Amino acid sequence: MMDGEKALATPRPSWIQGVARKQVQAHLAKLPHGGVTLREPDGEVVVIGDAGRFGADIDIHHWDTYRAMMTGGALGAAEAYMAGAWDSPDLLAVIRYFAANVEAMRALEGGAALLARPALKVLHTLNRNSPAGSRRNIAAHYDLGNDFFALFLDRSMMYSSAVYPDADADLETASEYKLERICQRLELAPGQHLLEIGTGWGGLALHAARHHGVRVTTTTISREQARYAREQVRAAGLEDRIEVLEQDYRDLRGRYDRVVSVEMIEAVGHQYLDGYFRVLGERLKPDGLLLLQAITVPDQRYAYARDRVDFIKRYIFPGGFLPSVSVMCQGLRDNTALTPLRLEDIGEHYGRTLADWRERFLRALPRIRELGFDQRFCRMWDYYLCYCQGAFMERAISTVHLLAAGPDYRPAERLV
């Protein structure tokens, strides 16, 4: 891959770069939605499709960008961006353009890009979420440092989709609103014992204990998150109500009145999904409620997304995967006695959450560099936040709250 600091244009592309240029532009011309304007290293401007819809402009600094896309598809394009080989005055518009054409983009994943797939799959297989592998994978992302995440998350350090109660709500308000919404869906009441699988930085545990009087047992396998959460629990004087464990979900014991897991299922791995649901069913009392907040992929693309190593799996969340709604319902059906009660799509809120995170991230870039993160890392994370925001905005992925009940659950009150 080209070096971002040496991404200076040669007058004309080499023979292989020229072949790649022709092939990539031919694929782009077949995309049905929107268009793109390519500004090439020699000053030529190439307009493909209806470039007005998204305003997708790509400034190509190095001819090898085309080769990266030809041989690596969307992942190759991301790697070229990380290296500084191309830029855009509106990166989100570029991401939305590709997300809107997610089905048609499969053609670009064929051809020469197929040659890289076996090696990528081997690398991803090495990231399987076994008990030891899960700890490595979680550490690779969440142990980047609490100081880093504090620069762009809200005060409660919620690293999951917020829910905005109105158009004028800020991130802090939306994060608290989401937490309260989850607690209400779970019908939390004083004296209950809540199990949280995936602590994050402790925001949900603190909110539930503080505002609903429940005891909380919460577990994470991130050393940094556990340390931060325990500090917050001590500062809040809630050590008698909140216990922070550093245990793999497979090692949990006991039964609980309520179980919640917020955007943790994505770190389970499809090979371990049945076991994850068995644990959920075994840990919940027969009259209890379970709530999952999960990032989802449409059922029609689940198998393709599961088997493909994309930018997120390669660079951001090793071992990650996205379930579909039907896969989760099947997991409940086959491995538990639980019954789904409610499914709520909150995907539009995630696009806005990511917009807020990205704005804060870009504003904090000088401080992020002071923490020791280099230019490639900063470009990778900007791409990641934008990549996800565009995918949610174009509904290539979404997020849901799935509420399920044990066989003996009966609502305290029924709506008329």
C-alpha cells in the first residue's frame, strides 16, 4: 500500500494502474443510485452517474487508489483513504453513495478482489471469539484508553446508539433518554436484580441503580472499562448496589429478575451465537424480561455480511459480526424458553449519534494526537465513524431494541 506522506502523483498512471482505473470506473458507472465526481492526480475530472444526489466528490492524490479498489474492493478503498491516497470535501457523501449502492457494490468485490478474500478470512478466523480470543478482540478496541473515548462520548460514556426525544435534543439528553427508555421497557422496580452483559463504562448500571433502586451485576472483559466503571460506582456511593465483574458471559452463574445486553451481541461471533442465547435464557428467571440492543443487518444480506471481511472487521472490531432480526429470533426460539414481546427499530437515531460523535472527534483531533495517536489512526477513526453514519442513514444497517419475556412473565398492568 502507498505511503500517505509519499502520495505524490506521477504524470500518468502506470499500465496496471491504468487497467485498474478503467475497471473501477466501469463498475462505478453501473451503480444505480447517485453518482460521483473523481478529481484525478493529473487534474482530469471524471463525472460518473448523477453526481448531484450525494455530492460525492473524491480527490485522488495517487493513481494507486484505483489499484487498491480493484484488488481490495471497498476494503481497499478504505485502506487507501487511511494511507492518504484520496480525500473528499464531504466524506459522508462518499460513504452514503457507496452505502446506497450496497447491493450493486458486490460486483466490485468480485474479480481481482476475490484473490485477497482467502487471506482475509484466515485472519478473521484467527479472531474467533473463544474465551481467550474475546479478551484479545475487546482489548484491541476498548482498551485504547478511557481518556481517548472521553474526548467524543457523552458524560455517561455511552458507546451505543442514543435515542433523541426531539429534534433539538443534544447527545447528553439523548443518551440519558435511551437509558431511561431501556429501564422502562424492562419494568425495573426496587428490589429486583439486573444482570448486564457488557458493562461499557458503567452508564446503564449507574442509571438503573440510581433511578430505579435495583441491584446490578454487570460484567465486561475490558480491563480499562472495568476500572473506569468501578471508579464511577465508588464516586456515586453505589458499591452496595452495583457489582462490576470481569467475567466472560459464558462464566456467569445465577438467575436474575432482568437481563440486559446493549450492543454486545456484535462481539459474540456467529459461531457462538447459540451459546450466547443459551446463557441469556439460563440467567433469566422464568418470570423475567430480557432486552437486547443490537446493530442489525437486513435478513437478505445476513449470510453475505457474515462471511465477508469488511473494513470494520479488519480494522475496528476484530471478531465482530452483525446479526439480523430473524437470526436473533431464531436464537431465542432454539436456545431459550423466551418469547419476543416487542421489536423497536432505532436505526435513525444511530446515524445522528454518530454525527455527534464525529463532530466531537474532529474537534478533539489535537488532543487525540497528544495522546500519541498518529495520522493514520486518526484517518482510520474518522473513516470508521463516517462509514457507520452513512450506513445507518442509507439503512444498509440498523439498530433495534428486542424485548423478550420468560414463560411465567405477566405484565403488572395492561394498556386499555
